Amino acid sequence: MPIIAELLSLLDRQQVLQAIHRLDEGTLTRFADSTAFDLLYQGKRYAPKAVAGLALEIAYQREFRPSDFKGGEGSSAFLALRRCGFTIIPKMERNLTTSLTTTIADILRLQTQYSSENSKPMQERGVLVRTIFRDILYSRMEQFEPLFSEKGYECMVEGRDGIGRKTISPWIRLYDPKMSPSATQGWYIVIHFSSKGDVFYLTIGCGSTIIKGSAIIHVDSDVLKEKIKWAKSCFAKKPRESRSFSNKIELHGNNLSDQFEKATAFAKRYPIQSFNESEFWQDLQTLCGMLVTIYEAERLGKSPHSESPEAYEHQFQLAETIRPRKSASPGQGRFLKQAEKKAVELHAMEAVRTALPDHGFTDIHDTSAKESYDFSARKDGNDWFIEVKGTTSAKADSFLLTANELTLHRQHQGRTVLAIVYDIDLDHSADTPKASGGMLSLSIPWDPEQWDFIPTVYSASKKIAN
């Protein structure tokens, strides 16, 4: 029997959901209630180790005891649950002694006493940013987590006020750790504070710096503008969500503060003198839904800076196969689900089949089930071979091809077609996802020599000595 850590690493989201469903039905387990952490799902709290243990029993049809594996931060059980897209947070006292309004007012008061040194005011500000504000957000997590978990994302919270030297612009962010592994990567909800001590902002922003060695490098302003423009385009068809938020914040800080301002896509300004907590919590819930919309668009490859989901999954699967202990799992939420892949594939095939007659092709036959090409057809008295690729990605500049497919297209060069249907949309309003739209890129005939083919894995066999 494989070690428990390996079994946990093979759990999938559906098995965890089945475990949660059984707990909801009253199934008793041998696992005690958690003392330090809760797994949140759809606004309810569960003991993480009990969920993992029951999911193991569902997956492997055998009993597991509490002594078989450990829980807690960094454990294989927690890593498995988070990989499957579930949020695990520290247990919070339901009646926190400090209110949100008081916490924000104290942070803003301390902003006017800023020092890059670890002075007493900065120590107090650090506790408020890194711990107290974080705990307040975690205490209300039932309100926001369902928006994330419905789509298979986590919702985590962290606050930062500078490592070593203190920053003039501290922040607290809400994020999915797979979509945004650090504050320099991806999109997240972030709370910023003016150095003047009068206002703070609730925003959606992206990483504005990169780390090279020990140096902090600012992301180019034009790149940030392109990212902001793309994020706003995610709501072009539903502007009601975003119309209450501008993209302008003023932190009155330093160059790093200026970068934070440039990396802000949506923002709302709150003067502390007229702060309304209820309004804040409602706005935060709205932004959580908007952030998930951005995450879903990134997952489908709609961002100009993201890889196609097919390439992303391929690279991950190779890494898992070749170096399973070294690959960093991006989580199942990053990949297209099987039903989504099928919908994209069928839509692409139909779009190409419909378009081929307009380009002079006749006698079109679907050969995808038995050949290393998708359609055969006739044109100008010759047999042609058509390769079809469908993707939700906004770009048609990359795709995956097997060695057999490449060999065929090179052998029949001049009589092959590459058809890429890209920027396909997916509708999840029904039980089964439906693909629609997209753009068609046709290369007739296709010249493989115009493309770079990069071997992503080698099959090695030992040479036989003469």
C-alpha cells in the first residue's frame, strides 16, 4: 500500500465533496473536531482532518485512523484539501474584542507616524495589519468563501507592512494561492491605506513588482495599463458589477506606493470620518465575486499574459510524472474540467466543418476517432488532411501536437490544413457547459516550418553496447 501522503496527493475534488456531503448527512467518523483550523465550504465549517479521512475512505474503500496521518499547517492532508480548491483557515473567536472601524482608524492614525525603522508605532501598526485585520476578515469568511469555493478556488488572507525596513504603504489582501502565489503574481483584492491617515481603499489589483535576486523591479507602466484594460474588459457584458468602483487611488507614499496605484483596476475610497461598516462588507462581497470572474477568465486563457489552459495542464502533468515530489501543484481549479474540454472540442470541430466548404473543400469526413488528423477532405482533385485545435485562450499562437501528428503534416506538406478555433466562450448556466463563439484561424496549406516545435519531454532508453 502506498504511503498515506501519496494517497492524499491523489485525492480529487469530487471525493472531497462526497466526504463533505456525508458529514452534512450526519455520518460519524473516528476523527475528533479540529482545535486550530476549519475547512470552509459554502459557508459551513468542518474539521479538515475528518474531511480528508472520509475522502480517503471514499477513494480507497478502506478504513483510516486518526493516527494514520497528521493534520495542521503544511501537512499532506491540508495540502491535498487546498489542492482540490478548499479553504482552510485558523479558528477565530466569534466575538473579537476589536471592531473593524477601530482597527482601520488605528492603522490610519499610525500612518501619520510612519518610520522606516521598527519604532513602537510601527510595531503596533504591524500587529494590526498582519494579525488583527486578518483575523477580522477570517471571522467573516463565511460571507465570502462560497463565492470562491463554488468555482473551486480558495480564499486566503495575508497582511504585510515590510520585511526589515517598514513600508509607507502597508496592505492586506484576499487571494487564491494558486492564482496568486505571492503579491508579485496574479490578481487579488487588496486594502490600501493613505499615508495622510484620512482614507483607505478597497481594491482589486495585480502584482506591480518582480523580485530579481534581492532587488525589487517595477513592472513597466505600459504592461500594467494593458493588464488593467484587460481586467476591465472582463465586465464589459455585465457593467453593473463594476460601475461602483473607479481605478484611482492616492496613497501619498513613495515610488512603491505609486506602483500600487498603477496596478489598481477597481477601487472604492472610504474616508474614515464617514466610514460605514455595512457598506464595506457589501462592497467586499461584490469585489470577491468580481475577483472570481477574473480568475475564471485567466483559467480559460483569456488574459493576454496567460498561457492556454491546454499548455498549462500539459506542463503540470509532465512535471508530476517526471518529478512528482518537486512539482508545485497549481490545483485542480486551474485546469479545464473534462466536460469543458469536450464542449470546446465539439464546438471547434463543428466550426471548422462548417467553414471548410467556403474554402473549396468537398467530401469532408470526420476521422478524429481513428486517425492522427481530424478531417479528410478533397480540394483541387487532391486528398487533404485537416488538423483542428480548439481553445478558450484569447490567442492562436500556440497549441499541442503529438509526434505522429507532426510527422503526418510534414509528410503531406502542401496538402494539410491547420484550423485553430480560439477565444471560445463557455456558458455554465446549465448542468453541462456549452461552448460558443470564438475566432477561426485557417492555414491553407499549413507550413509546419513556420512554427517552432519545442520538445517538452524525452523518452530515454539506454544504448546497447556493441
